[in-house]
Amino acid sequence: MSTHTEHPVFHPQAARMDLPAIRSVTFEQPFHWLRAGAQDMAKAWPLSLFYGVVFALLGYGLVHAAEDKPHLAMALTSGFLFIAPVLATVFYCVSHRLEHHHKLPSLFVPLLSWRANPASLGLFALTLVFVLSVWERLSAILVGLFLNGSGIGGLSELLSLSAVQQHTDFVLAYLAFGGMLALMVFSFSVVSLPMLLHRKVDFATALVTSFMATRLNFPVMLLWGVLIAGLVVIGMATDFIAMAVIFPWLGHASWHAYRELIERE
């Protein structure tokens, strides 16, 4: 990996907030984060794969439980990206230990990583649940507006090539609203959750720091978001089978993104 001293550092200012310095990163860095994430996964493969399988099964169960309700199934499928940062805290915990050459935790210890900052992490989780509920209602409205009377009765029908070609207006509207919401969630969560686990900071400071890191490195962070979304789509396209590997890989990589974007204490 590249050294941290190579990158310029910004010192963002916010009213009554003591924000950490933020590094400027290059377009090569997201690929370095993926490589570092793969290395962490290889070192801790039993833990990583165990939680990868658990979360893949969770995603599969949620999506297929709503198979006969297209708007709900689509909301849960795309909403998986919204709640993924909370689930990924187990991988942040493992990567943090590997970084400091600590002994790997036992199987269920990563689930308790929230105890490092319970109030702020709990508030963040509630915020993401609220965003997911808003997205579910918005999905229902879009389906009602564009697909009412179309005869589509399930997710598989909705995602078929013929349905996509016949309802291009719905696809474009869904991607537009979903993309804006996903960009908002990404900008406020890409740094904040690992930061809440790693430092004794409050909810607002973590969110503002994440937003500033995204804004100051917007082209690179946009590339990082596209890489994440692309890999998640591959995982979902395999009926969540590949997600068992992709999810922990991205979780570990996200820890390294945080460590390179935020100046170390």
C-alpha cells in the first residue's frame, strides 16, 4: 500500500466541531483498499467467511420473503446497500485487530464491537433503518405510479428484460430516486461507522467528517461508490451466493478506506 505521507491533508472547519484532518487521495487508492481488504480476508478467512455467509443468507431471506410484493422486494434489494455499513462493523473490528497485530477475536466478539461507542452507533443504526423505511414507501409510490395495472406480480417478472423494456420510465425514475438516496447514505456513512468504532467521537462529528471526506475527494469517492455498487450487484445477481465473499471483502476494504482518508491520531 502507498504511504500516508504522500497525500495532501485538509483541515475542515465546522461550527463547534473538532473535526480530524482529511487526506486527499488519488484514483489508485480504491484499488489499494480492495487489495488490502482481500489481504485481511485471507488472514482472517474463517471469521470473514462465517459472517459473509450469515449476511448473504440474511439478504437472500429478506428479498425472497417479499418475492410476491415487487416494491418491497426491490426496496429490500437496493436497501441492502443502505444497511450494509452497520453489518460491516464486524469486519472493521477484525481489520482493526489485524492492523495492530492483535490476536484475532473469537467467533462472536465482533458482534459486540458496538460497545465501543453504543449511543452513537445505535443512533446511526436507527437513522439507517429510518432511511430504509422511507425508501420502502418511496418504492411503493413509484411502483403504484408507473406499474399500476401492468399485471406484474413478482420480483422475477419485474426484473425480466421484457418488463424493463416496456417500463423504461419506471426504471429511470427508480434509478434516479434510488441513486440520490444511495449517494446521500454513502457520503454520510463511508467514514463515519469505522470512525465511531475507532474513536470516541459523537454521531454528528462522524457524519460531518464522512461528508467532508466525500466532498473533498468527490471524484475518487464516486469511483469507490461505483466499485462497491458494482460488486454488490454481482453478489445479488448470483442469488447472494457470491455475496458471502464480496460482503466481507468490501467490509475489510472499507476499513482501509477510512484509515487512509482520515488523519491518524
